[in-house]
Amino acid sequence: MLLRLENSISSSNDAERQFDFERDIGISTYSLSCYPSLGGRIKQGSTDFIVHEILPTGDAIYDGSELGEDLGGMYHHCVLWKRGIDTFTAIKQLSTILNIPESDIGYAGLKDAQAESFQRISIWNSNKKAISDINLSNLKLFSPVRQKFSVKIGELLGNRFEIVIRDIKENWSLEIWNRFTTELNANGLLNFYGMQRFGSKRPILHKFGKLILQEKYLEAIKLYLGYISKAENENIHISAK
């Protein structure tokens, strides 16, 4: 993972408020040792968060040469580059452009919508030129090679991230930075479920799902419709009173 710190300093306490919010749903620990808080913001623009899928070979995708040689077969493996849209939306667009079912397009994992991402996909029995001709402002395909099998969910080692942190509150010394990167490279980061798994404004989906599994449908409906979180608009709180 590559982190780049934006030089401007902010006195905002947004990071502390976000951590309090995460702690409410059980995200209460850090992956690494505690360091002075940088604060700051991520994903302020799509190019502030770049994702390169890592293939089963261990190679991260950049220019498509990582996909290997053309081996023949009924599938084209190619690189899907997208910016500002999620993987599902990209596949729907590709399905429409190529006039094929969405099920003919295989992928190994989902990539964030608020990002610029490079990932491998497979397309069943489609024309190589038609694939290479897809070159939109936020979506394109390149480096198609023929393969015998489709890309399946989970056929990746992980993702390589390039992250820009803007509006940081504190500059780290070189000593702290070196200690942090050494620990990061040695131990990695825990793959916490993010707020989007629970609801970024109303984090109740885990509780809602539990009630559904327990067949407590009325309680589930009341929770889903009646719960108001502190992250929602003030007008909602006023209306509730």
C-alpha cells in the first residue's frame, strides 16, 4: 500500500468523530500500534484512491501485460479500468455495449466506486476488436488475451492501494514514519468490514439481518423504519420529536 500525505494541515476533528461512530458498531481496535493521529480525509477525488488488483501470480495489474500470453479458448481476459463507478455498474454498461448477458462477464472481486481501479475480467465469446474499442471517460477495456476459463470470484491475491490523505492535522517525524512503514510491511492491515457493510448513515444492517435470521420480522421492520442515528440530518431528529 502506498500512502501520500497532502501537505495542508487541518484542525478538524472529523477523524475522531468517525472513529467514535465506528466504535459504536464494534470497530474498536487498530491493526497496528498507536501512532499520533494524522487526521485528514481520503477519497476526496477518484484519483486519491487507486486500486490495482493482484493476480494469483502475485503481479499487480497496471498495463495489462501481467495477464500473460494468449492461450486460445472461448474467453477473453482483459483489464477493466474504471473511475467513479462500482464494478456492478461497469458490468451492466459492458453488457449493454457488447450486447451480451451480464452473466457472460466474470470478475474476481468488487472494486470501490470512489476510486480509480484496474482489475481482470473475462468475457465469453466476444469480439476482440469490440472489447478494445470500449474507451469511455470513466470506463475502458484493454489488453485482451484469449483464455480457456472464465475469471471466478476470489481468483486474486488481494489489491494494491495508492491512497492520498488530504488535510492532515499533524506532520509525522521521519522516525515515526519509518517505524510505521516497517510495522505495516511486516504485519499488514486487518481487513475490517467498513461502515458500508453496516450502513454509513444508519448502521443497523447487522442487527436487521440478525432479526431476519431469527424470524423476528415485525421487530426487523420496526428497526429498519424507526431507527434514527446521530449521523442523519438534524431535520429527521426534529421530526421524530
